[in-house]
Amino acid sequence: MDHIEDKRTAILNATLRLIAKNGFHGTAMAKVAKEAGVSAGSIYHYFDSKDTLMVELYKDIKRHFGETLTAQLDQTLPVPQQIRQMLAIMLRYYIHRPLESAFLEQFTRSPYFNPNIEAEVMRYYAPLVTAMEIAQRDMIIKNLPGPVIMAFTFDVATSLAQKHAAGYVTMTDDLIEKVIEASWEALRQ
Amino acid sequence: MDHIEDKRTAILNATLRLIAKNGFHGTAMAKVAKEAGVSAGSIYHYFDSKDTLMVELYKDIKRHFGETLTAQLDQTLPVPQQIRQMLAIMLRYYIHRPLESAFLEQFTRSPYFNPNIEAEVMRYYAPLVTAMEIAQRDMIIKNLPGPVIMAFTFDVATSLAQKHAAGYVTMTDDLIEKVIEASWEALRQ
DNA sequence: CAATACCGAATGAACATTCAATTTGGAGAG
DNA sequence: CTCTCCAAATTGAATGTTCATTCGGTATTG
């Protein structure tokens, strides 16, 4: 049933585009329907409610990034290089996906977000968590709680991606390298 | 005319509390009125519109932080110590003000936010900008664009403050010291 | 001929904003 | 000190709009 996935995906993509551009309170279901080229009623065939739609979109984005990270990461590399590689993948991924970055930044700060959703989504990040745990055990990086490590890696990446998209800064390859170096030096023991 | 300031301030504080708790699209003007103990109409005596109210609140918060930073910073200190001191002030300020952190995180990612507002607000941060420029000129910190420096300092501080408020992490004095150290090592040359 | 997908007008709730009417506070007159 | 008066402050019901969601019906598919 390919066309079903197509329509569901069209709704998710339309939502992504509108939220990135207009935020949550500028994004009505009728507008999503129009942008996706479906009727308003059809959205409710695929999603229970606006809340569900937003949460599903969040999970989709995180899952796709998790898969990309897992696929691109060379887990045979020494852990310090693995961490640098993860930083590079993260930064490039979100800088090339301004819509996803904008959505994530808004969603994770909104009341839609809650610990249960995050716990579910963290399953996609097994390699990242593993590498960080090994690195902490072997005294390669500082002994910091997960959320603090996230702040210096993932949050910096999405934050810079959004600033890049908004034109506050231009993330050239050279600058990306510098940011990876800075992130790494924040974490290293 | 003290009572005027009192009512205006009551409206701003009520808005802050509601946005921090319920986000932008959970915060109706009628609810702000009720929370502030005034009528809905009265809000429009002090503010042109909901947009204006939000923008004024943003400027107020940033101005107060700017004043605190300027007051607490010892500008006779050597620049590296000044930067560490700024990091400490920032982290403590926002960790002790979860409502302000939550509001800022949401506002700066929302469509209310725009470069003009930010340019205006940056005037409150003269000492910070000066210290960073001197530090860059003297090769004490990396030569990074302003927004990247902000990502490793201000953004990390508000992000951690919010995670602290949400219970994802507990920012003890010891951990705050570690974060200052990490931030500093990200920036230093 | 089911069952599923799809439509879009209809519904009622929630919303930001307005406004006519009322209250308040204080400056000046007596 | 008291009274008068007016501008500013305040009210909350009314307005018109926008919104998420529903639903009766039609099209499509296997």
C-alpha cells in the first residue's frame, strides 16, 4: 500500500515545513491540509489529533537521525575518534536540514514535549550512549551527566544549524571543523 | 505613579508564569488577565497587542540580566578570569530563574523573535561583547563568530537551566563548576 | 460488494481585541 | 478640609475570527 504511506508522508512533510516557517501557533490543521494537498478530514484518518501528529513527526525525525548516525558511525574506530565523528555527523546532518532543526528546537521547548517521549526516542541513540559511557569509564571524557553532554553536543549542533538557517552565521566546512574541535575540548578529560 | 507600574508588572509576571508553564499556544489573554488579577481589557491599556506584550517581556528579561551581569562583573580582572566569571554569573542567574529560562528558550525559537529585537537587546551586553573581542584579539580564545560563542555559553546556560527545572539533571554547585570549566575549554585558544 | 480512503462543509469552542460604561484618584476652587 | 470635576484607569460583555475536530456522504480498491 504505497500510496497510503505517500499521503501520510505528505502530511508529515507539510507539517514540518509549516512549523519550521510559522511555529506552532501559526500552523492550523486547515493549512497543513492545504500544504499537503489533502482534505482537512483526511489528516484525521492518519492521525488521532494535532498532538499525535506533532509527536509522530518528532519521533520520525529523531528516528531518521538515529538511523543515519548508526549507519555512518564507524564503531571500529577508537572512542575519541568515534566521538569526533559523531559530532561531525550531527552538525552536518542538522545544518543541511534547517526544517528539521527548527522543528526540533521548537518542539523540545514546547508543552508537547515530555520525558516519556524522550525516553522512547533515546533508544535510537544506542551507539552514541555506548560510546559516551565507554569514554567516561576510560577517563577519556569528563564525568558529566547525560543532559550536560547533550548540551555541549546535540544542543549546540541544532542551535547552530538554526542560526545558520536564519542567517546569523554561515557554517562553512572550516567553521564546522572548529566547532567540532570546541565541542570535543569541552568534553575531553 | 507607583500603582501603574505595579499593574503593568503584574501583567508581565503573569505572562511569564503562564508561558513558562503552558507555552505560547496554551496562554490566552483571558488567562493572563485572570492570573494577573486584572480584566482582559486592562492588558490593552498597557500593551498594544499580545505580540507587543511578549516582545516587551523578552526585552525586560534580557535587560535585567544585562544589568546583573554588568553589576556583578569585575572588569578589573584579567580577561580569562572575566570570561569564567561571566559564565558563572550566567549559569547561576538562569538556574535560579527557571521561568525566565523557559520563556527565553521558547521566545527565541518562536516567530515572535527577529533580528531587530536581538540587535536592540545586544546593547545590554556591552561588557560581554567587549571582553570577548579583547580575548579574541589577544589570542586567548578561539577566533569564532559571535553566534558560535553564544552557543557554547549563553545557549548552554539556558538549556541546562531548563533541563534542571524539568528534572532531567540537578545542577549542583560542583556540577556548575564543571560546566564552567567545559565551556571555557571549548572557547580557549 | 465490502472495506478502506477521502472529501469538505458544518460545528462549537476558544481566541484576541474592542468598546460603552463605570470607577478612581487627585488637582484645583471655595 | 471638602467639594467638583476630569482624565486616566478599569471593567467585562460583545464581536468577529480562527481553530481543531466531526460526520454524512462519495470515491476507490481489491
